[in-house]
Amino acid sequence: MKSTITFFTAACALFFTAIAGANPVIYKADKANATGKHIVLIASDHEYRGEETLPALARILTKHHGFDCTVLFGLDENGEIKAGESNIPGLEALETADLMIMFTRFQALPDDQMKHIDAYLNRGGPVMGLRTSTHGFKYGGKESAYSKYDFQSKDADYQKGFGHQVLGQTWVGHYGKNHQQSTRITIVPAAAKHPILTSVSDVHVQAGGYNAEPADDWNILTMAQPLMSMEADGEPDATKPPMASEWTREYTGKNGTKGRVFTSLYGASEDLINPGYRRMLVNASYWLLGMEDQIKADSTIDFVGKYQPNTFRGGGYARGVKPLLYNGFESPIPANNETGPAKKPKKKPAKAKAE
């Protein structure tokens, strides 16, 4: 009997240790400034370090603005964050979400996870989509009850999938040379008084340009100008006139409810360093929640804890990071900067054979 109890205790310990390393990361607002609103942030893209952008944004939204935030990551079989992995445990958090912020790319989530995103969209919940979320899902012929969300969907009632149907655009293509040309974002004069643009200025981001194909239902807020360098004072690319970069629109849930949408074609880890861009995302969160009357021009948007993001590149995510390392407000983001597999030792030159 004693051995059975010991085994059970050990099994429980292992179970809860595993859970502790898995999703989600939860940030709770102080009672003094709590809004009672719950935001779920979903990060799993392959290149732009959404797994660094979103926990940093969540901490700002919780600590300075009173929103409870749940952050979910793509995880590998060891419970470690793996950028772009189509396995995001914890999506049931969307059942109580007032806002979903998404930074995903080419996800083919299992049905028991995807059903929570589907249910959220069916009820018309507000959505913020960053960068690669325009092509956030890709099933590539895999059988799924949710294949209509594929960025190339040919579903008669859901053409071009989630990106087109919710965010307003699916993947179109790069505009200029990514990793070589940064982007200056300017406000559309007619949109200058939109609440999302309150105190937003001098926006410069590291991510390169994306093509945009505006639709009639876009309310375009900003335009993006590709530059000839990665510097804020870089010369504009004369061959690339400005294109739309951020906009709002509405989509309709299955129950007929209209959901607010804010789409940004940017949002890479280093983009968040720019105060103007960071403020725009914070303001957009208020607007999406219908709280635009509470946006303050001088609200705090400082980072909470150390934020020293990795430069975005394919496969350049920090290895060995479990979500638990982002619990609390003081741990650094990223938890480490080991962005590649360990280098294999060089082989010793073979000894010359005797003749």
C-alpha cells in the first residue's frame, strides 16, 4: 500500500511539474487598476519573434493598464517554446476572452485546439492580428474540420481563409527587401483623430514592407514607406510608394455579431521597441474592447522587466525556453538569447596515411 501511495505521489509531482512548464502564462492586474477585461495573446510564428513581442505587450497591458492577460505559445513535445509549432495548448482560455491578439503563421492546429479559436470567432469577439497572422493558418490538404481557415482557402463561404475573412487580407507578398529595408509608418491625415492614433508619432519599425490590397471596408489608419536602410533616418525607396500598413474593419460572427478588428502588417520583436508603434498597439487594445474613451495621451507604455529582443529571422528563436520562465513581471524577455542549436565540434583533420 505504501509503495502505491509513493508511486501516486511521485506521478502527481511529475504531472504538476509538467503543467508548470506548459501554457499558459497568466498576468493578473492589480485590484487597484483592474478593468475586469481578459485578453488572450497567441504566439506561434516562424520568423518575427512573436513569442517575444506578445509576452512583452501582455506585461504592459496588465501592469500599466489593468487588463488580465493570458499568453499562449507554440510548444514542442518537451513543453518548450518552438516558434511556429502547430501545438498551442491552453486555447480554452478564449472561452472567457474579451479580446484575442494573434501573431501566428501557417498553423495547422489539431481540431481539439482549433475549436476554441473557431468558437471565439463564431461569437464575433474582437481581434488584433499582427504581421504573419494574415496567413496565420495553413492546412495544406490535411484533414481538419477547420481547414476553411487556411490562407488559401477555396471554401465557397470562406474564400482565402482567416486572413481575408477576419483581418481583411490574406498573404499578398513582400514589398521591398525584408531584413535589408526597414519601414517608416506615417498617419493618414484623414484618420489623425482616430482613438488608436492618440499620441502616436515617429513610428519606425525593423520589419520590411508587406504588400497591401485595400478593400472598401478598410478604415486605413497608416501608410508604410520602405526605406533604403535599417535606420530610422534612412532614405525612402523611390521605387516603392507608401502602402497601407494598419487598418480597422469589422467581421461578422456566426451568430450575426459584429466584431471589431485591428490589423497591423508589422509587429516583429524589434518593432515593439519603437514607442510610437508600441503605443499604437496599446491604444488599439482599448479600441477593440470598446474602451476608446479611456485612452490617455500620456498613458504609460514602458516595458515591464528587461526586454532585449532577438533580431527576427527564420529559425532564430531562443531555445530551451519554457513558458514558466515568463511568469511574473521581472524575468527578461527573451529568457535567453541562445537562438540556434549547439554547434557541432569541428572534426579533427585526418592523419596522413603512410605511403
